Amino acid sequence: MQIVSNKRALEKYLKTAVEVNKKQPVLVDKYITGKELEVDAVCDGKDVFVPGIMEHVEKTGIHSGDSISIYPTFSVSEKAKQTILDYTVKLGLGIGIVGLYNIQFIVDKNEDVYVIEVNPRSSRTVPFISKSTGYSLADIGTLVMLGKSLKEQGITEVYPKEKDKWYVKAPAFSFSKLNGLDACLSPEMKSTGEAIGYDKKLTRALYKALQSSGMHLANYGTIFLTIADKDKEEALPLIRRFYNLGFNIEATKGTAKFLKEHDIRTRVKKKISEGSEEILDSMRKGYVNYVINTRNIDSIDQETDGATIRRCAVENNIPIFTALDTVRVLLDVLEEITLGISTIDE
């Protein structure tokens, strides 16, 4: 599965797909940029129960299993949430589901809601939303399938009051144990587990979840950057936040030039495709604390370099980020746990 943005990329993907299996059709969907949300629900044929709505940190285009998921929602309007609940009820009853089901949604910049898919089964988020809301969906869904309605179980409302704490599900990956697997997040699921953190403050819940997932959170040191042209403007304020926290900034020539033009001191590193090993040596020697690498799939050299950098980061246990949305919440956490320095007022 891949997102393509032009004819050349589409032709390249189709050629690869045909090489894999000539007999299977290729499904083409329209890609809509927006926030991704998710629900696990129970339908008994007459009524529907939705214990909570989860919002993903990463935008659409990254598999839901690889996204950081937060309950309750943190950025969508009440109108969008009501639309999601309305669609969930109509789809559960309309399809005729008796038991558990999962729906993934997109909320675009206009707050319009789209359905990505409906899965008439239990999903990987059932344990998370059950722990977060206090409703054991496995038990409720099983009883419904055995003929005990929601009302008979004492459930009389579609959506109960949301909890006053934040609950965060962070994916855990096993890239270091799987030789050759690219660490870049995509529509294909790559996580092998997950961790949960909760707190009355969102940044603290995020911190607990990220730490529990195995990520080492350093609040000082060096970050290495290689940012695709299409992402540079969005990445700039994030990199400036690292800079203001006191991080050293290293980058390849194109990214470094862009950052210097915006008054961010940056150490230039030669590209791997130019015959240099200095990027990889720096990571191997433990000088790099975070790697941020966004992809430009139309650039063969950049993508080859990117895959090598991502693999080296994994092999040396360096947190790597390929989605800027994840970087944004990481910075929220780092700013929360980092002590500021200021002069004493005279």
C-alpha cells in the first residue's frame, strides 16, 4: 500500500504491484489529508454503544496501528464528534452487526467527516479503549453475541461522559530484530506492540506512553535532520523549538541551507550518496540523540540515503521520526520536562 502524488509515482507503484501478483486487482482510493479518528463500538441489532472516540496524533496516511492514539479527543470540534457518533450508529444498524466493530474516520480542515473503513470485528484498540473508559468491550460484545442486549446489560446511552484524564496509546516497534525492514511509517502496519500512559495532563501521559514503548527521551544533545522539500516549511517551527531547547542541529546540505537562511545554526553533513560515511559514523559513535527524516519518494538518491539512515538509526537504538506530527508531540513532552534557564531580575 502506498500514497502516490503524481503519474510517475503511480506508474512505478503499479509496475511493482504487477511484479508481485499479476492476477490480483489494484484498488485505488482518493487520499484525503486530515485528522484520523477511530471508534470501537458494540451493536446489538437495535442499539449501539460507543465507549469513547480516539484521535490519532499522526495525520491520515500512517497505519492506525502505528499511530499514537489519544482518548479523549484533543483537537476536533463537538460537531465533528457528533457526526462520528451519528455515522457509527447508522453503519452498525445498517450493516446489521451484532457484536463488536471498529470504524476509522477522517476529519478534514473543514470539519467534514469521511469514513475510511468499517471492520465488523474486534480490533487492536479494544484493550486500550476498555482500560481508558472502564467499559470491558470484550465482555459486553460477547454477551451481545450470546443474545443479551445492551439495555439488558444496563447500557442505555450511546456515548457516556468522557473521562477527565488523558489516555495515550503509543506503538512499539521491533525494527532492530527484523533485518532489512524500513523504519519509515506508511499505510502498512509495522508496529509489534503498544504501551499505555495516562495522567491528568496530556504531556505527562504522552511522556509515560513514549517511555513505556521503549523510546529514550533525551532533553538535550544533537538531532540529525534530512527533510524533504515539501515538508521544510512545516518542519521549520519544530526545528526552531529544538534549537531553543539547546539542541545541536545537524543536517544534509539542502536542509542545512534552508535552516541557516532562517537563522538556525546548523552543522552540514555530507550525503551518503556522495560517498561520505560521516552521517553513519556520527550515529554509530552515539553523537546523535534523534533522527528526523521525511521522505520524497520521487527522489531516488534521497530515498536510498534515507533508507540507509533509518536503518542505521534503528541498529544504534536512536529514536527516528518520519512523521512531523509525532515530532510535534515529542517537543511538547521535552518542553514539559526541560528546566528553563533565565537571569535573576535585578
